Amino acid sequence: MRSPGEIIAPRRLGRDFPWLLSSSWTSNLGDGIALAAAPLLLASLTSSPLVVAAGAMLQYLPWLLFGLLAGAIADHHDRRRLVMVANGVRAVIVLALVAFLVTGTVTVWMVLAVAFLYGTAEVFADSAGSTLLPMIVRPDDLGIGNSRMQAGFLVANQLAGPPLGAFLFAIGSFWPFAAQVLCVSLAVVLISRIARTPVPEHPAESSRAPLKAIGEGLRWLRHNAPVRTLVIIILVFNVTWAAPWGILVLYATEHLGMGPVGYGALMTASALGGMVAIFLFGWLEKHVSFATLMRVCLALEVLMHLAFALTTLPAVAFVIMFVFGLYAFVWATISTTVRQRLVPRELQGRIASVNMVGVFGGLVIGQFIGGILAQFFGLTAPWWFAFGGAAVTLALVWRPISHIAAAKPVAQTDAQPEPGAGGEPLIG
């Protein structure tokens, strides 16, 4: 019988994987605490749906401004060190917010400024962090590696974090953010235990010209139809998803009649669905094609928006969120695995950053649309917009999904670690 440690982090994934996983889980716990606490803080300072949506929008806007640059930097520097520095900056920014809260001088504009600065640091942390797993494990193990990373996201960010954040906020507005500082700081210490990651080899002029490096990544993406189509799908579905999600705290507390703790519990329901998906994913990966799984996930996304637009019952909302968590875990794991298998290692940072620009660009656009719709047409209007937009998009991409799932993995230029060796080849 395998030990819990072997189940969570199989030895074949190498000695560095547990450190990467634990750092990711810890950082996600801090972000999960803020996931509930930040909207509650804004809602306590303003009742405007547009301002509440702006809080999340400003945290995602930096991806549009700095995402491509961050990807180019990640491909030309020590990626582990970049993650450590960026997370350290994130901790300092949140610590400043704690100081404002403790002294009672916080304003809506301060919170919005913190959201933007925190999001900027997060761009560089995530761009570099997304490249570490393909450097540590074999391509055939990316599925199991990503599923464990996603499991940590669900357990820490979605399951444990939001109710803890709502509970701490009820005690005092500064407590959840103080806890976030501790989590992010610990994540820096944990990832420092990973063996030093090598800097991918590039022509000298590419290292000196970030714009040229960005152009190389964009040209590769333009000529790779499967990855290009996947990025477009993610962009559009994030626009429709984010439209109602930006005002979810108001939808839960006003339309469904939930309090702060109820809102946190609603977020937790999605994590419970994801927990079920964790145990199902191994079987699904072996018995169901990626194309079928991708279509089912996107179809459930369409139905989820419709169900939220129609319901007024908190109990029904919990069921919807549970199902959302289940299929969202499967989609995130599959889409990330497919992209990492199809992208050369020396381009991982830039293509991941383009993907994230699509993700957060969609979130910014969608949350702006959702805030406007909720402001003038009511709290259910963003759900109807999301339902119609997602349904049309799914019809258009139904056939191209087959080409994405069937694409052959690219031959990586870097040496792969030997079984059980983990990060040994990464020591420079």
C-alpha cells in the first residue's frame, strides 16, 4: 500500500517536485484567503457593482500590460529566482495594506491600488512559475504533475482559503491579509529548496532585446494551429466566465441572500467538486479522450451560466458550484498539460505568458462588461450574457477541439531527468 506522500507526490516525479508542490499549495492558500476577503473588503467600503468588479479587474490588468514582457524575461533568466523575488514583492505589498487597515486609514482607492500592484508582481511570479514543472518532470508525467498542482489549487485556494478568509474578515478586516503575507513568505522559503534552474540557451541578441524575444514567441504561436486555437478558446471563455464572476459577491449576498460566510461557503462548494475530480482524473485520462473531455467541460460551462441566471435558491447555487468545480478542475488540468506538451522548453515562458494574457485579458474585459450589465440591468444580466456568449463560442470550436487534442507532443531540446533523479540535471 502506497504512503500518502507517495500518492500526493510520486517519487518518479523527482526530488524537486515536492518542494514546488508545497510552495504552490502554500501560496495558493494565501491567495484563497484573499479570494473571499478582498471582495468583502471592497463591499464594506462601497456598494457600487462597478467598483467591486474593478477591484478584480485591476489585479488582472497587469497581464495585459506586462504579461508578454514577463514571459520573455522568464525565458532568459533563472526562473526559480524570479518566482522568489516576485513573491517577496507580493508579500511586501500586502503588508502595506495590513498597515492601512490596522491604522484605519484605508480607502477604496488604496485597495484598488494594492490590487494593481499585487497583480503586477503576480504576473512575473506566475510567468516564471508556470515553466518550472516541465523542467522538473518528464512530458509523460505532466498530466499527473499538473493534476497535483491543480489539486493544491483547489484544496488551498478554493476549499480552505475562502471560508478561512471570510472567517478572519469577520474577526477583523486586517487578519486575512496578515495571514496572506505569512503564506506568501513561506512559499518563497519552500521554492528556494529547488535545485537552481538552468537558463535556457538563446542567441545573445535575443537576451538583450525583449521585444525580439516576444516576437519569436508570437511567430511560433501564429504557426502552431493547435496551441493558437487553444489560446483563443481560453480567451473567449474567460470573457464570458468573468462577466458574472466579477460581481459574484453581490450576487451571493444580495440576490441569493447570503452573508459573508455564506459567500465563502459558496466558493468552497466549487472546491468540493474539484476534490471529487482529483480522484476521477486518473481514470478519465486513461479511458476518455482529451477531445471528449474538453467538449464536455465547455458544454457544462454553458449550462452553468444558464442555471445561475435562473435560480434564486442558495441550495441550488451550491449544487451548481459543486459541478463547476468538478469540470473546471478537469479542464484546467487538460488544457495546461496539452499546452506544455506542445511547446518547446525554451519557449515555455513566452507561450505561457501569451496564454495568461488571454486568460486575464478575458477576465478584464468580462468583468468590465459584467459590472456595466449589473449596474444598469440587474445582478442576473451578466449570467445571461455569459450563457449566450459561451453557447455561440462552443458551437464554433466544437470541431477544432479534435485537432488540439490529437496534436503530437514536440521533441524537447533539454535533457529529461532520469527516473527518480528529479532535479539533479537542473543543478548548474
